[in-house]
Amino acid sequence: MAPNPFRRRRDRTAGPDSSGGRTGRVARPDPRTTPIASDPSLREPAGDARTGPRKLTVTRVAVHRTRELTGRAVGLFRRAATADGADGSGLTALTYATMFTYALDAAVAVALANTLFFAAATAESTANVALYLAITVAPFALVAPVIGPMLDRLQRGRRIAMAVSCAGRAVLAVVLVFHLDTWVLYPAALGILVLSKSFLVLKAAVTPRVLPSSITLATTNSRLTTFGMAAGGVAGAVAAGAAWAFGSPGALWWTAALGVAGAVLCLRIPRRVESTAGEVPAAVPAARPGTRRARVPATRSVLVALWGTSTVRVLTGFLTLFVAFVVKAGTEQAGGDPARQVIVIGVVGAAAGTGLFLGNAVGARSRFGRVEPVVLAAAGAAVLAAAGAALVPGVPAAVVVALIASTASALAKVCLDAVIQRDLPEHARASAFGRSETVLQLAWVLGGAIGVLAPHDTFRTGFVIAACVIAVFALQAAMVRRGSTLVPGLAPRAAPPAAAAVR
């Protein structure tokens, strides 16, 4: 009997029959309720009669999960960067630009780790060490005081100046690619350093103009620093990989790419940061009588915070150079493995990074109604840490000092931001931040100079010198709080006005 072509064939994989009984056949899962079928990338294609359907492999699942986790991470990052109205105020754009400047600094540090930062440690004569100091550190002490006053006269072009800072570092990185072994290394590296610090001063002046109404300036600065440090860690890891594969030129090319991207992001900052209408330059650290333009005098709280933060910055600048030089010198004298040198410096750097994250995390969650005790406590912790490292010298002590100094530095800077917001009017904050950042950078340079000039044969001598210097800074901060001073002419001119707690 011939089969009837119009008779419907029963599906062998069908489920229960119409009467509710079981047919004994295996049911095919409903694709509409299957999690895999909801993702088109994991759905099995029909295939053809020869090859059959493609199988679900471990690789395809791994790709799917990686893409899913990456999407969640990107979404979390965007929510954090745009939180509290940051997207509407322009803070998000400034956050992206700040992240790239931190990334630039990290990439440069990796690229020049064995070329510039250890140059003085391997010098065979005192003249070479002095030349390193004169070319790399000392000129910045002359350039930095010019940056703050220039901001007061910069009526237009703040975004362009920030973009030039990034683009200039990109150009100098390309120059270094072809002149790593020549004298051009030092002026080019100096230019990168100056442009980096200039960006930080400009960022401090621009931040009050993109501040959302729902958060404080202290919280904003802590957020910017946290995002920047995260970007610096990622960029530094990429630069390390490029340096391992292609040498220092590979890391420098990566630096140039970051500089170009950072310049583009700077130009995306809202144009309103260009406006300086009604802005009055703030006198930090003290008002100078007889000036042509009206200046807002710094209060006693601002001066205390500035001296206390400078105390910690001296220690962080000292650690940045001194530890690297001592480890380098000790490795060469002992004929040890250079890999140990990298490990030791990496551990110290990791401790410093951990402290910065910790300090900024605490600062972002604090209101600091009274900032003077916090700043003085941070300065005192820096003095005790340096003195302890002098009494018990060694690498473990240096790691502990790096952790304490970086945490204290972050907390003190948050306090300085908070007291400027509290005591100075809005039209003077941009100038105050620019000038205060200049003072802090000078303090860092002083610490770095001590780290270069101190003997590198042992930890003890350098930490003794550093402890004495920062003790003087801390004592000055304490005396300014009481209305007196160690240095004539730097005493507060008037009692601080009553101010409400920082919101």
C-alpha cells in the first residue's frame, strides 16, 4: 500500500500526546525557555545534512562569559563616572582626561625606569649626580612658581592648555624613542615632568567649575584621584608588557598614543571652564600688600593644611627617588640579581599605591568639619614613620614608610581641598588650588632632591636627614595653628573667620 502524502507525520521527539499519556519518546527542549537560545552567539545553527549542527564548545562559552563580564565592568565604570550628576556638570569629561594623564605618568615611569630614574645611582662621580639634579629636579623648582600666577592671567584657553600638556608629552615621548642614549634624554624627560605637573595644576583650577551640586569638592578630588590611579595601573601594566617585548621604545610609543587620546579628551571638557568672570586670585600662602588686583587672603586653616600636606609631600618625594637609588646601588655593589631590584621597588610601589587608595577611599567618605587635627596627625605620622625607618633601616621599613606616607598624603590633600572649599569664596578657589598645588609640587621636589643628594650606601643616613627636614615642616604647621611661625613673614595675618562644617 502506497503511503499517503497528505498524512501528517508524528514528530518522534514530541512530548505527551493529546490524551495526556506518555508516548515514550524523548522531548526536545523548548528553545524559547532555554538560556543558551536566548543568546544568538551561543545558539546552534541548523547546519546541513553533511556537516550537521555546530556543537557548543568550551571556547564559545568562555568568549560569551568574557564578553558578559566585560560589559558589566564597563557599565559599572560608566555608572561610577557619571554618578551624582557628573555627566551633566562636565565632571565626567574631566575624569576621563585625568585618567589619561595618570596613565601617561605611569607609562613614562615604566619606559624610563632603567634609564632616567637610576641614572644618578649609577654615576661614578659627584659631578654627574649634580648634573642629574640640575637638569631633572632643580629647574622644576624654578618653573613651578610660574604656573600658579599664569593661571590668574589665563583668561581663555584652559582646556587647550590641558590638551597641549598631553600632546606635548606625546611629542616628547616620540623624541625620546630616538634619543634614549643621548643627552636629549634629560631635557625631554624634564619637559614631560613639567607638563605633567602643569596638568595637575590646571586640573585643580578647573575642578570647581565642573563640580556637581550634590557632592563636595573634597569628594570630587578623591574620586578623580581614584579613577586616575586605576587608569595608571592599567596603563603601567600595558607599558611593562610593551617594554618587555620591544624595550623602552615600545613603552614610549604607548605613551605617545595615550598623549594623543588625552589631548582629544581634554578638548571635550565643557567650554564653561574657560570663563573667568568674577574670579579673584587667592593669596596662598599669604596676602601681599600693595598688589594691583584684589587678593583673597588665606585663612589660618588653609595655611595649616598647606604646611601639613607639604610635610607629607616632602617624604613622598624623598621615597620616590631615594629607595630606588639605594636598591640599585646595593644590587650593583653586591653583584646580585637585577630581578631582585625590580621586585623590591615593585613591593615599595605597591605599598604606596595601596596607601593612596586607602587614603582617598577614607577621604571620599568623610566630611572633615575640623581638618586641622587630621592634617597635623598626618604630618606627625610622616615624622614618626621616617624616624622609625632611621632607627630600624631596611627594605621592610621602607615598605611600611611608603604605606604610611602615601595614606597620610592622600588624607592631607583631601583636608586641604576641604578647607579651601570652606574658607575661600567660590570666585577665588580656582586660583587657590593652582597656587596650593604649586607649593605642594615644590615640597615634593625638595624631598626628591634630598633623596638624590643623600648617601645611597645605606637606608639609615637618608631617613635621618628626611626625618629632620619633615619635622621642621610639621613644627611649622603646628605653630601656624597657634598663630606663630618658625620662619619670619609666614605667620597668619588674621584669625580665621567662623565657618560652617564642610557639607
